[in-house]
Amino acid sequence: MDHRSHDLYVARAMWSIGRGDAKFWISVAVLSSLVAAGFYAYVYQVQRGLWVTGLNQKVSWGFYIINCVFFIGISYGGAMTSAILRLTNAKWRAPLTRIAEATAVAALLVGAIYPIIDLGRPDRFLYVVQYAQVGSPVVWDLVAISTYMLASLVFLYLPLIPDLATTRDSMRPSLLRRIYGVLALGWIGTVGQERTLQRGIAIMAVLIIPLAISVHSVLAWLFAVTARGGWHSTIFAPLFVLAAMLSGVAAVIIVVAVFRKVYSLQQFITAKHFRYLSYLLIALGMGYVYFMVSEYLTEGYLLDASTTPVLEAIFIGTYAPAFWSFSVLGLLLPLVLAALPGRFLIGRACIASGLVIAGMWLKRFLIVVPGMAEPVMPWDWGRYAPTWVEVTITIGTAAAIPLILILFFRFFPVMSVHEMEEVEGTPEPRGVVLVPSYGSGGDE
Amino acid sequence: MTGQVSRRQLLGTLGGLGAGALAAGFVPIAFAEAEAADTGPKRQWAMVIDMRKCDGCKACTVACQETHHLPTNFEWIKVFEVHDKQGGAYFMPRPCFQCETAPCLRVCPVAATFKTDEGVVLVDQDRCIGCRMCMAACPYGARYFNYADPPVVSNPFQKPTPEFPVPQQKGTVGKCMFCVHRSVNGELPACVEGCPMKALWIGDLVEDVATNGDETVRLSTFITENDAFRYKEELGTGPRVYYIAGHGQLLDF
Amino acid sequence: MRRILIAFGAIGLATVFLLGPGRSLLPGSLRLQAPAGALVAPAPDAVATTHDGHAASSASATRPAIVPPPDGARVDVSTRRATPAEQGYVVETKVVSRDGKPVNDAVVRFYEQVDFFGPREELIGSARTDGQGAAAITYLPSSTGPHDIVVRFAGQESLVPSVGTASFEASVAAPPYHTDQPALLAFTRLVPYAAGAIVLAVWGLIAFALFGTARGIAVSADQTYAKEDTA
């Protein structure tokens, strides 16, 4: 990488810091009002009780549990993509890792509040810590999610340290500069610092993969340890993990595409990146098809009394429209779209990812709701239809993810400068990285 | 990538932490079952439901709801009308089965659900956080969540206890508990007393006795001689409710 | 006249004493249950037999005294150890009419007096009398200690229903009830310890990655500055 593209990369990466154009403020305003609407719906629910939702005595888990699984799944892709790319030392990772890691944290923050939204007594949430019963999958969830969140934050922070120093050095003395200085831990780029940092990142990259797997395994066991026909399945944990990775990679593709466009990163995030991410999407999608076939084949072949009603409802009954649109539109079509050679690669990857994300949400619905609605005393099916409260909260929390990302990248570089230099090499040794100050270089 | 962690350092950290975890122990945290399963001289409550005598009048449900001040959709003992493949129909009342190894007990994150030393599964509604994991885990659908405020109880000084959770608390889970608040006073469970067909029997597995209010029998003999079965016994939950199969044939009109 | 008055008074007192408090202590359902035994003063032929030298326990205070009707058949009850001993006890009864003739082919029901939601008679078996008017069941009590047996003869042809009682001290009883916990459950209790150790190790690693790195960066920066100072 020559001087010119190096400087341009740095300029693009830091372009959004401190910048607030009309687009930024409009996005923030729209997303914030959606989040506020969701918050209003939650307050409404807390004041009145969970009866304002569509939940009932038979179907006592609904949108909230689906969303919890869904959003934590979205967060996976970010963490896993970044960790895998780092561990395999993929050279093309530099412009992607920051966006992937930030998406992971944002989606995780949103997903992790859903169990609390779902509680009948959110005021007693801390009882889970105080009276923790290690035998309960809910406690496993708490431990796994909090550990994973801690690890995700550290995993986002460590590679950020050199970039924080870069940002610090690019600023005039101010309070903000001092905050960056504190966060940068006195980074000046010595050999010893570099070694220490790489060790920390390596530990986290190795750790984040089993942690991510543990979170979705535990979420799956929330269902699989019960005696319900649609849920009591040994394949649930790997199925959930794969589903999470699939939807997560799809989310990374979309987020990267959006930031590429909005932040003008076309020169650095190229079709090549989308091709590689598409490969990842296809591989995970094929894996998911395989797991699903394995699950439904073993259950559908035996057709024992507890699973048959659920399978009937999914394949030919009430939930058949949802299931077949998921299978065809949310799984097979995106795989074909992403795999086809030819033009419009980025557009196809984005459409495929959007379909996969929608499909994976539907799939979670198909796991939670029919499994609940299947009567345990086998004589009357439960019904579930969400109310405006659940829908509003869902939209509000979904809007919170881009909001968190936009705000995050207002303060931090959107692409990792340090990592680019590490992969591509610095053009020539310099005492201080020359960084354009605010506002320069964004308008080329 | 030059991620170098000294192996000794890593192993030392891991070993130290592992030892710490074991030393610190999880003493205050234990499986809820640890306190269960007392085999002392106390009662071990059980129930026998004679479907040869049930005519599906739902008097048991009504009696239960009156005793516990429950709304009408809270059927802690629920009467199902079952149509079998032979074209016949019968009624199957379903209380809580007070399972020996209760799935609801194991999944509760805060031990709000616990088992008394008389084998009855109770819910401490002052502890329950309303996660509804137990409702997902119960294979019999015996648990009910208070989505809305429970009906107002006439006695404002009534303080709910796990044995007599009246009034119910919004946002928590409630269920049948064999009317342990009545049995301490020597009163039959509300449903047993309310059953006009005398189809419900409350029993004690320790003294091996069961009564429906009129007759008193030896529980084990009664179960064996009438080929009583336990619903979904194959799940290994060890339900404490026995059913005598039938379709109301012992009713005389 | 005076003797008649005294007799009336005695009967009245006895009635008040036995029926009054007795009734109020009994739940309504139990009153429906005692068709044969009348609640009057014990008659001399209500023989409580014992064996192994133990004194018969008296019925608990809340229990009604069971007395055969004066015009009923005589129902003698006795208990003995069964062979083999693990089978418990043989409760034998002999039903003889007032004129000394054995009552054969009559249904007799055996009850034990229990305190279960108030005093109740628990049905423990039934049998038919043979040519000698004798019938027996084998009975393994649920607990050791005193047991009160009631045998009820439902009546036959001109014979009105009658009752007999016996008490005995049991030294053999059915095995106590115990709950079967799956053996694997004990094993699974170890799992949390392993899981807890892993969780703590992971937390330690994260802390090491964060604080170790932070400290390392700070230390390396100091060293560099130190080098620059000495240079």
C-alpha cells in the first residue's frame, strides 16, 4: 500500500469521528424515535402487566424469547467472523473487523435485555444472581451471556487501543482528547506494547469462539431440556449455533455494505470482501440445511406421539406457510443468489443476507411458538398472536442496533487503521502517524 | 499474529482459578432437590382420580377457584373431556401431579419453586421472577401465570404464603398444591371435598391410606386392584397422581 | 321409680358425654360411615384381644367407641403373626349368631382405625365366612406400633349388621415409603462444580487479556520513555 492509499484509508476510517451532517442527525432522530416508541411500549407493559402482550397460559413464551435468540444470533456473526479472520490471519480482514466487532456488541446489548423484558417481575431480576440455582438453564443463560458480553467488549476494545491513540494524536487538546488518551492507555506503538497487545487479542480471539458457541448452546438447552415434543432434541444446540452464525454473517454483510456506501469505503471494502463473505454465508447455509434435514428426518421417520403434532403443524398445518416461506425464500433462494456467478455481486449478497435474516427470525418463531402451542395435555392447541406492544418493542430494539453503531462510529474509527498497517505494512517509518484533522478527506 | 502467551503463565492462571472455584465452592448454591425427598414419618401426599366416577361437572375446579380466589381461567385442577379412538368419551381432571423429580423444580433459576418434606411442590410468589421457564418445563401444563392482577380478596389482611398463595401476585406463577393449607387443619383438599361423585381421593403414601371423604381405603391396594396408572409416567417425573381408567361407568343416575 | 329415674339420668349423661363432644369433633362425612356400631357405652362382649403380651392400645380420644349392637351377631376378632413373619399378621374373625350358630357365607369387611383428615376406618380387606363362621385376611400394617382393627359384618337374612374390634401391637410393617431418585441425579450434582471452574477460568482469562494487556502497554511505554531519558 503506497502513501496515498494509506493516507486515504486513514482519512476514510476516521471520517465519521465528530462529524454530524444532516444525514447523521436525521438517522439519529428517526432511530431514536423508534427506540423511544419501543421504550414507551415497555413502560406500558410494566405498568399494566404482561397481559398486554399476546402471551397466554398455553403459549407463555413468544416474541421476546424469539428476539432474544435472534439478536444474540445476529451478534454472533460479528464476533465469529472477526475471530476466525484473525486466527486464520486472513489478509483481507482489516477493513471489516471493526464493523463486525461493533455489530456483535450492539446486537448483543439488544439481545441480552430481552430476557428482562420477558420477565413477569423485572424488579426481581437480580434474584437470579442472589438466589442462583445452578441447575437452571436460565442461570446458565445469565452466566453465558454476561461472560460473552464481557468478552465481546474486551474483544472490541483491545484492537481499538492503537486507533484510540491515533485519534488522540489527531485532536487538539480538549477534554475529549484526554478521554481518548486515558482509553489509549499511553499507546505509542513500541515493540513491547505491540507484543502485549497481540497477545491479548490472540487470547480473546481464541476465547470468543467457544464463548459464542456456549451462549447459543445454552439458549438451545433452554428449550431442549424440557419434555416438549418440538423442543426435546439433541441436535438443538449445534442447530442454534449454526443458525446464529448464519444470521450473524448475513448481518455483517448488510452492515458492511451500508457503512461502505454511507462512509464511502468502496475503495477499501471491495467486491472481493463480499465474495468471501458470501462463501462463508453459503457454507454456513449448507450446514444449516444439513442440520435441519437431520433433525426433521429422524423425527419425521419415527413419528412418535410427542413430535408428530408439531411436525404436522409445521409441514402441513397452521405454521406451514411460515415454514415453507422460510425454507424456500429464507434459505434456498439466498443460497442460490449468493452462489450464482456474474454481476451485481454486492447487491445479490445483500438481498441474500436480508432474506437469510428474515428467514432466521421466522425459523426461531417456528421453534418457539409451535413448540409452546403444542398441547402438553394433548387435547387443545394454544394460540399466539403478538399485540402492538410486542411489535413496537421489537421494532424499537431493532432500531437500537443501527443507532448504537452510528453513535459508536461518531467517536471511533470505522475501519481499523492499526490492523491495516499490520497487514499491509506502513509505507515508511514515521514518528507520528499523520492524520488529517476533522473534516478533511471525507469529500473526495 | 504473534500471540504469545507463556504456557506456564497460562497453566498457572487456569490451575489457580480452577482450584479457587472448587475451594470457594458452590455451597450456598445447590440443586433444589437437595432439600427434597424426606422419608420420615410425615405425610407424603398423593392423589387417586377415579375416572369411572367422574361426570365432568367441574365442581372440583369451581371449589378450587373459590378456595384460592382465582379467576375462572385459572384451572389449577382442570377437567379435560377426552374423546378416544373408539368413539367413547371420558373426563380427566388434571391437578398438579406433584412429581417426585419435578421438571419445574429443576429449571427454576431462583428456587422459587420448591418441594416440601411432604412431597408437595410449592411456589414462593415472593421469590418468583416470572420467567415462565417452569411453565415450559411442566409436561402437564399444570402451571398458570398471573398475567393480570388477581381478583381482590375480601380479607385485606390475608398475607400470601407458599402454602396459601392468596391473593396471587401479578407477574408470578401459581399452581395446585394439594391444599396443604387445608390439610394442616385436618380439612380435605377443596377439590376432594367439592367432588359430588367422590371421584377424587387424597392419599398418604407413608401411612398408605386414601380417602375421598366417604370411604377410606388402603392406597397401595386400591391402586393395584384397580390398575391405576400415572399419566406420562414414561417421562420419569414420578407423578404423585394416579388415575383409574374409566368413562363414568360407576356413576348411577 | 327412683331406680328408673337414676337409670334415665345415667343414660342421658352417657349420651351427652359420648354423643355431644364426639359429634362435634367428627366431620360430617364420618357420621355417614358408621352404620353398624352404635355410639353407646361399651358392652362386655367387645373383647379387645392382644398377643405377645402387649397391652391393647386404647382408641385415641377423638375416635368413636365402637360397640356391637346388642341384637347383632357376635363378631370375635383376633390377630396372630403370619408365617412367614414378613407377611405381617393374620386377622381372624368368627361370626356367631346370638343363639350360638356360626354364620357362614357372610361378607365381613376388615378396617383399621386411622387418623386421616379426622378419624376414619380404612378398608384393609374383606372375606367370606366359612362353615364355622370364620374368615381371615393377611394384613401387613404400614407402620409398627398399635393398630386398632374393626371387623364389620354386613348382616345376613334375619341377622342385623354387627361389628367386632381388636387391637394389636405390630412389630412387623411394610417397608417405609421412599422416593426413588434417579441414580444419575447424584452424578449430575458434580457438573456445576466443573462448570463453575470453567466459568471462573474463562473470567480469569478475560481479565488477564484486559488488565494484562493494559499493564503491559503501560509498562512498555514506561520502558521506552526510560530508554529515551537515558539516551
